[in-house]
Amino acid sequence: MVLNIKQGASSHSAYDLRDPNAQIEERHTLAVLVENEPGVLARVIGLFSGRGYNIDSLTVAETDHEGHRSRITIVTRGTPSVIEQIKAQLGRIVPVHDVHDLTAEGPSVERELGLFKVGGTGEHRVEALRIAEIFRANVVDSTLKSFVFEITGTPEKLDAFADLMRPLGLSDQARTGVAALARGA
Amino acid sequence: MSRKMTGAKMIVEALKDQGVDTVFGYPGGAVLPIYDEIFQQNDIKHILVRHEQGAVHMAEGYARSTGKPGVVLVTSGPGATNAVTGLTDALLDSIPLIVLSGQVPTFLVGTDGFQEADTVGITRPCTKHNWLVKDTEKLAQTIHQAFHVATTGRPGPVLVDIPKDVQFAEAEYVGPKQIPASPYQPKKKGDLDAITQLVELMERAERPIFYTGGGVINSGPAASQLLREIVDATGFPITSTLMGLGAYPASGKNWLGMLGMHGMYEANLAMHGCDLMIAVGARFDDRITGRVADFSPGSIKVQIDIDPSSINKVIHVDLPIQADVGHVLEDMLKIWKSRGRKTNSAAVQKWWAQIEQWKATNCLAYTNSDTIIKPQHALQRLEALTKDRDRYIATEVGQHQMWAAQFLHFEDPNRWMTSGGLGTMGYGLPASVGVQVAHPDALVINVAGDASWLMNMQEMGTAVQFRAPVKQFILNNERLGMVRQWQQLLHGERYSQSWSDSLPDFVKLAEAFGCKGRQVSDPAELDDAIREMIEYDGPFILDVLVEKHENCFPMIPSGKPHNEMLLSPEAGAFTGGGALV
């Protein structure tokens, strides 16, 4: 018997019929819009730890004070079926209003902010400043022996910056995790 | 009219407005104001339990047998932590419960106060949702919201944690109709295109099967009615999970019996060999699927479920329909009828011939005895002597539970209370009390094993106090029978810690609780003993001494596929597949 299902026949985003047996792990950025109430972040994190899902990064902040809404941006990793299950499980949490898979739903922009402390003197110091300029990083703190750079960009850009700074005396870094929005109106 | 009142009074008011007639609970320091209000009214009956776990299982029994949510009231700290097993049980079996817990006053929260526990934190993963109410202004609204969440969509347990000062403080009461509509509104109607595709599949299917679960029962009596109509009209075979027994009558002509690890041979082989599987409110639990990679390899799978996270979780389905089972069955029936009530009847007839062949195996066969009571025989006699009554069955967990599912026949939904997902030993006795409280005139029997029954036996006190004439039918093999069976079959007959030493004398125990007991070991006296149990006007413990080493067959050892079932030596030789006899 042949099943003739037209794509999107059951108009629920969770059921796009990708190859269920694909074992390739994908990286997905999820935007989870939640009621800003106590414990909501714990519910989301508890879901990931309780069911053994991965979190690459997570950011959360209130985005609509009047409407008591917060936006949680999660970067996660898993096979297609695991990603679908994560979205369905997130959607089941009572104070979760909406789950958007920014990776699957079309183009999106992702940005992360990082602070990098680089120590050094002489030529290393000059080189660090030169690279910072190429990356459009700002110096937000300076001593005679160190800089703190502030840089915004994709996680890959921040990784590249950190790799270049490492031989120049990178001693500390703090990163916010990814914030992301779908492109277009 | 101003309706200013204390938080404690508000709670009782809100319960009344939600139509609650019974609360199962246990008092303590942090809920004394609520108990004071309960004392001063007569609309809500309070059942005083002996342990909070018992309260939650009673509420589960109440909920499963009535279709209404069960309500529990416990104190802070140990009161709340004792409720955790019951909450988890209800979560896995989708039972609507509202648990109200007391909490230390807000100014003590976080100080490790006396009987303080982070109840909301502890119960977060074992409730559908929970709330800590910090302000009396929000209390009534939160309780109404709690009922909405527990009973809407896929049902489940919720918990409202209420600090003592919130109970004392006064605020304006709001009724259920005065609060803004909850944003939590899961969708009920199924996609008509998808349902039409399902009907097309049904028209063409050569080897179809309905695989139904607890979701049919949770959807309400109308869903069971529609299921019966559609199964009988199409002539398709139907099997059900443990949780779904009763949705389709066991006497129905298309009934194959339960499927799964201890399910019927014909049901499992039909699942394995079907070409169209229609899952209705069932979630492909590992006790159903066996080895996932070999599960029903040649079938198109359709799944109807209200919970999107149940779809494609374990088994990839070809046609998902996310909606309330009852609504989908209604649309499905309508569409199927309007398209001319077609089925591929010649092929389906052939399919039935194959199934009849499997049935001939007689997978429940066992060797009866004149000298010792076989547990299967005990249940067959219980079935014969009670089937014509208004009967509700609860069970504990283990071999007896599986035998009860195999040998007792359910004609209606909401008559079967068993701990399916969590497998909670100690569930049955309190659940039977909860059922009896909801149905005072019905015959309520807990089919138990000796080990499970001891886990919550203190609740016999509750049964006696509230004159709940529950019948405790204990199949006593002085063993943890299912553990022993696995050790025999899978662990080299090393019976590690699986016998019940120093069992109490159940007859004396019954007397000690103020009810009646009887022990029976002679098969010739079994009927008389069962009759005495049924006729006795009060709680009764029947201690049935059964064969100690009986194994429960058929059995799919965990991790094996459906067509590698173990059958009892007595079952007929199998013809037509690769099963181990």
C-alpha cells in the first residue's frame, strides 16, 4: 500500500515528514516565547536535563514587560526526530506560548556578545589591537598589561576571534549565548 | 455583594464552585486553616487517609472511575513529598488531579523552616503544571486555572502550593466565570484532510488493526461509543493497551484482547503483520512495542493523539493527527460513511482467517489443578462470579495485574484502574477505596499480590472508617511473582530477594483493622470464598493461597520483537511464524 501524503497536510509544524531515520545531528536555534512567571526557566531547563537533550547555549530575558512575556533562545543539537521531540515537549509546557525553530523556519540572524580579556605587552599588544580592529571589537577596559574587548557577532565569529587571541595572551572570556530573530517582516 | 474572605475559605469556595464533592487528604500544621474551613461546612466530604500516597492513589481511582478530576489536600514538607509517587503515577497515566499542598508562611520560605520543602521544585517534573501562590488575591484564580489545566488537553496532575499566611490573609473571591480565559487551550479538532486520508487508507487496507489506548477513555464515554461503532461497522480487528481496556467491550466480536509484553498472542502477531495500524490515544510504550527496530515492519501507521509530543516520540508514524480522540473518531465515521462505507472486505476476511489461526494457539492455556489454586483459575472464577454485577476492578502491580488484564473482561470504560505507566506497587488498595467512595453501591475489587498489597495496607483503616466495602482479592504466592519470573527466565534462576518472608496473617490483619478476612487454599472452596467476599457487607480481605511458581504467559522478553513471544508449555503448537513455543 502506498501512502500519499501531501507535505503539510496536517498543518502542524512539528510534523514535517523529514527522513525519520536520519542519524545526522543538526544544530537548531529555537525561540521559545514564554509567560514571564516564576519557575518558567527551570521548567525549560528541567525538560532538557530530564529527557537528556543538549543545550549548546541559552539566553533569556523579558521582551514584553506589559504582556509578561520572555523570550528564551536555545541552541540545541540532535537528530531530526530528537529536534522534533524537543519542540513538541517544549510546546507542552503550560506557560510556553510558542516555539519557533529559527533554523527550520527560514533565514534568521544570530548574534552573540563576548568579552575577552587579553594580557600582554609589546608586539603582542599591538597585534591584539590590530586584530580587534579587523573584527570590529571595541576596547572596553584597558590597563598597561591587558585589554578587555567587546565583540558582537555569530558564535563562529567569536570562536575565530578567540582562536586568534589565544596565542596573544587570551586569559578570560565571557559569552552571552545566542540571541536570534527571524529575518524579514 | 463583596466576597471578601480568607484564603482558606476561598479554597473551599473554589472547590465547591468547581463541583468538587470529595477531597482526599491528611491534615498538618501548614493546612490547619483550610481544615478549619472544611470543619465548618458540609458540601465537601473529606476522606481522611493514613498516608498521603494513599490519598493521591484514591483520587486517581476516583478520577478514573468518574471521569472527574480527583482532589487531594496535604500539608507541607513530608505531606507533599509523600504525594510525589502518586503525582508521577498520575502524570504517566494522564489522570486529572488537583493536589493542594500547604507551605510554610511566605516569610519562612527559603529558611529551612519546620516542615518546609521546595514542593514546587520537587513536583515540577512530576506534574503537568504547578503553582506557588504568594498572594491571596491570586489564590482563587489559580485554583480555577489549576482545574482548567488538569482537565484540558491531555489530562494530568497539577499542584498548588499555598503558604499558611496566604491562607490566613483576606482578599476578594473570584468565581470560575469571573477570571480571564486561560491562554492554555490545546486544539481539539483534527485536520480534516488528514482524517480523509486516514479514511482512504481504511478503504484500501488489507490487514488493518485498531490499536487503542487510555486516550479513548480519557476523551470520555462518547469516544468509546464512537470507537465501538466504527470498529463494528468496518469489521476491523481491535486490540488495546492495558490502559485502554473497556473502551471496546471484551465481548465484542472484533476484540483481540490486550497487546504488549503480556498481551495476547493473536493481538501481538496481528500488530506485527498488519498493513494499516490505526493508533487511537495510545503512545507506543516500550511494553507495547518490544524492540522498536522490528516493530510492525510492514505497516502504515496512523496516530491520533491530543499530545503532539506523543506523536513520533518512539515510533515514526506516517500520518499523524493531533486532536482529541473523540472529535477525530466522529469526523472519521462521518467521512467514511459519506464516502460509501467502503472496506476491502475480501482482504479483511482473509486477514481474519489468519488471526483465527493465531487465536487457535490458545495463548492463555495453563494446567489447572485439584489440589492447589492456580492464579489464572482464581481470576476466571472471580470473573464468572462477578461479571453480571456493577463491577469496578483495581489492581496492584505485577503478575496478578497481567493475569487480571488477561482473564477479567471489561465491557465498559472507567471500570479498570491500574497503574500502567509507572507500575506503582501499592496503587490498588487506595485506588479501590477512591472508586468505592465515588460509587458507594458498586462492587469494587482490588486484585492484588501479597507484596504489592503490603505497600499501602494502612489504607484498610480508611476503608473501614468510611465504610467503603472494598474487596481485597490477594493472590498470595509468598513471592514477588513478576520479579521471580524474570529471575527464573532471564537471570539463571537466582532468586535474589524475591520472596516474601514473615508475611502477616491476612485474616488476623483484617480483624485487626475491624473488617473481615478469609483464607482459601483448596480449589474446591474457592467459589464459596469468593461469594462470601462479594456478599459481605463491608471491607473484606480474601487471602487466596495460589501456586507459588506460576509464570505469566505469553511474554515478550524486553528487547524482543512481537513475533518472538514466549508461550506457556500448555499453549498449542504455533503454526505460521517464528515464535518460540
